[in-house]
Amino acid sequence: MNNLNLIEKIEKLKKKRSAVILAHNYQLPEVQDIADFVGDSLELAQISAKTGAKTVILCGVCFMAETAAIINPKKKILLPDLTAGCPMADMIDVKKVRELKQQYPEAAVVCYVNSTAEVKAESDICCTSSNAQKVVESLKDYKQIIFVPDKYLGHFLSLSSDKEFILANGYCPTHAKISPKLIDELKVKYKNAEVLVHGECTPEVKEKADKILSTGKMCNYVKNSSKRDFIIGTEIEMLYRLRKENPKKNLIQASPLAICPDMKKNNLEKILDVLENMKNEVKVDEKVRLKARKCINRMLLVK
Ligand code: 13P
Ligand code: SF4
């Protein structure tokens, strides 16, 4: 079936099923184009809660669908490819979080949203790259923070905080491929460019950046800036949305190697398949869900 036929079928079935399609900024262009909303992980969670649709097709990776399932127990959350995971989320488990809690009983546990529902259930508060700084600032009564699983985001947060940070050892293999040397070379070539990088990049890359932003904040920043040239240090598909929304700006990818294979697993065929067969529902064990919900709710209350 060609893309036009697939799109037509998806649009029809979407109405019939009262479904909404949400896509992360790293999804394939064809998936971003068919989505009702494209955004960062915080925005996808917020929209999943606000939508009146009974079925949400979450085009992203497993933790994003799980987060939507935790917040919306009455909605069906379908992930087009159930094998779309996040290697960083799998770098920490409940056992490790419990060990850290025993070692640092006075600390608050902050878990990055790129984590399993079980890890969220063991944590005090969740954060995304968009609100991480505010979440940490909100923990006024704590002197120590256990931050899991992203050591690079955790390290970045520790730089502007007077709290002691205990970091787990996780990282994003995709963002780790962005090298500071390449950014230096691009800065020589594009002298007036601003460098925007994601919070998951290494400290060495962040040192070269003008701004450290979530994918959603990158979109707003580029749109509202009077500058023309931007070097973008994050997953390659981010450039698709940025170029679409800013056709007159010069958007330069910091590394062609920054590809998240899991984000590429969802496609039009799989979206049609889940709509046709109402399959691939992501569910979370009720006990875990209730505890994880508290952790996410605390984050959603931080303004
Ligand atoms: P954002 O919250 O910035 O969309 O990041 C999610 C993610 O997985 C980045 O690798
Ligand atoms: Fe996980 Fe990195 Fe892929 Fe984001 S880009 S989903 S952090 S592996």
C-alpha cells in the first residue's frame, strides 16, 4: 500500500475509533505529518491527559506510552511497535533504586521520565528535560538528590544547585554520539550560529552550547529567535520539524550519527495495524500505576 492510501485509511479509522495520534519530535517525518500533535515528552503526557479521545496512539517509545497509561487509566494507550524501548530507561532497575535509597535515606529520589513505571513507583518525583531544573528547585526540604537514570542530565542539574547529587550511571547512547569536536568544526564553519543541545548530551558537548533545551523548548526557541543559523545537538529527526516550521532558517545537524533506532520503529503501516486491530495496548499493573502516578502528579504540580 502506498503512503497516500495508508494516510486515507488511518484518517478514516481514527475518526471511527475516536482516536488521537500523538508523536514525539524524533518520530519519522511520515509519522509526524499524520499526528494530531507533535511534541516533547512532557507535552505528550499533558496532551494525553487533556484529550477527550478514548484511544491514544502514542508514537514514541515505551516509557512515553507507559506514562500516558499511568495518567489515563480509562483511555486505551496503543504503541504502534511494542519493541520501541529506550536503552537509557533500561539502565536502572528497582533493585538499584532501593539500594541507593538505603544508602542515602535522607535524599529525595528524582527520576527522569525516561524510566520504567516500576522505577517511577519507587521515586519521589519525576521530571522531563523540560522541567528538570524547576523540579529540583521545588525540593526545598532536601539537601540530597538521588537522580536516576541519566547521569549527564543529573550532572548538569547539579551545576546550578546547592544540593548534593547522587547520580546513577545511565545515559542516552544516541546523544552520546554527538561529539564536541564536530561542534567545534561546525562553529568555525557557521560563525554566527547558535548552538542548541539537549540535556542528555555529554558535559563536554554542553560546554560548547549556547542553550541546553528539551526538544519542545528547542522548537519555541528557534521560532522566537531573530537569529538565522542554529547548530542542533539532538536526534536527527528534530531537524524535520524545525525545518518545516522555520523554512527561512538554517538548521544544521550537530551529528549525523545521532539516530535513535527505537524512535524509528513506528511507521504508517503499524499505526494502521493498531487502529484496525486495537492491539498493542500498554497497561501498567494497578499497584505500580498508583505509586507511579503520585510521582508523575508531583511533577505536574510544579510550575
Ligand atoms: P524530550 O523530553 O526533550 O522530548 O526528550 C525525550 C527524549 O527521549 C530525548 O532523548
Ligand atoms: Fe532513549 Fe535516547 Fe532514544 Fe531518547 S533518544 S528515547 S533517551 S535512547
